[in-house]
Amino acid sequence: MSAAFLIDEARSAAVSVMMAVLPLAGLFLAFQVFLLRLPGRSFRNILAGTLLSACGLFLFLVGVGIGFLPVGRAIGEALGALPNKWLLLPAGLFLGFVTTWGEPAVRILADQVEEASNGSIRRSLVLHTVCIGVALWVGLGLLRIGYGIPILYLLVPGYLLVLVIMWLSDRDFVGIAVDAGGVATGPLANTFLLALALGTSASIGGQNPLVNGLGLVSLIALAPVVSLMTLGILIRWRRR
């Protein structure tokens, strides 16, 4: 790994962090001057937290460019080269679960749900449900790539299923499920799992990675919506 490559990755990450953090920091400063007027200690704590978040985001983006994307693509190429394509299903189940388990945004959502529900909906329940749902759909997504199945064969029935179970699910879980679809497609899914799908498609002969490799993130966004609403149906039936 050359020094020029590391410098390019660091420069790109620094620009991305500045574009993400500076507008929010500027907005906070404007509110502080004209509206909030927080005490000095609280103001300094917020600025320090913002700086730490920016540093952490910078290190994460550099690590993604150096490690996550290459290793995800390498694992995908190895899986795509397997003679038995059905093995993509258990591999997707495992990788989808552990990736979602480590997704920071999913854990934040689970904490917020437990807090907003005063502990009636446990964070562990939300976390495990989202992880299982994403695991199932990542497994199906890799299997789709292995056998060349059009993505609409999964997306259209999936969203039709969402429209049906939305009316049957406990209403407390509808809002949670919709938000979970966004947080599940966080930085880990958009780096490791997307690179995994592209690597799998590239290693299978006769496939266009642009057509067959992309699209996994759309399935990941659908996964927690289905799984959490299904959980809402089960809880609703149990209450009855």
C-alpha cells in the first residue's frame, strides 16, 4: 500500500467530513447566538463532542477506503467462485447478521425505541429482529446474484408484503419499522455488504456487476420493515 494511496484516502475522507460536519456546526452556532444561549459549559461540551465525532468519522472513512471496501470485494469474489451457488445463502445469512449487529445506527435506534416506550419494547428485541431480517434478505440477495434472478422478483413481492402487513401489525411497530429501514442501510451496509455484492457478481462469469451487483442495499432497507412489522403482528396476536 503506497503512501500516495493513503494520502488520497485521507484527503477524500477529510473533505467528506468537513462537508458533513461544518454545516451542522454552523447551524448550531447560529442557534446559540440568536436563540439557545446555552451556558458556557454546555456549549463547550457540545463543541468538544462535535470535534470528537468529526475525528471518529474521519478515521472511519479512511478505514473504509483502506480496509472495508477491499475486504468486502475480496470475500464476495471468493464466494462467487464457489461451485455450489446455494452456499451463498448461508454465507449471506451470517455476514448480514454480524454486519447489522455492529451497525451503530441500528443500536442507536434500539436505544431510542426502548427509551421512548418507557422500556415496554426492549432494545434487545428490536436489535435481534432487525439483525435477523437483514440476514435473511442479504442471504436472498446473494442467492439472487448467484442464480441471476432479477431484483424485481424480490422487491415487488417484498413491498406488496409490506403494504399487507402494515394493516395487520401493531401500530407501535409501524413507525419503528419504517425508521429501521433507513438505519439498517448505515455505513457498514453501504461499504462492506455493497462491496460484497459487487465482488460476488464480478466473479461470476457472464454477469454485469452494475446490473446484478447493485441493488443489495435496497433489499437491506426492506428487511427491517418486514421483520419489525411481522414482530408487531405476533405481539398483537399475543395481546389478543
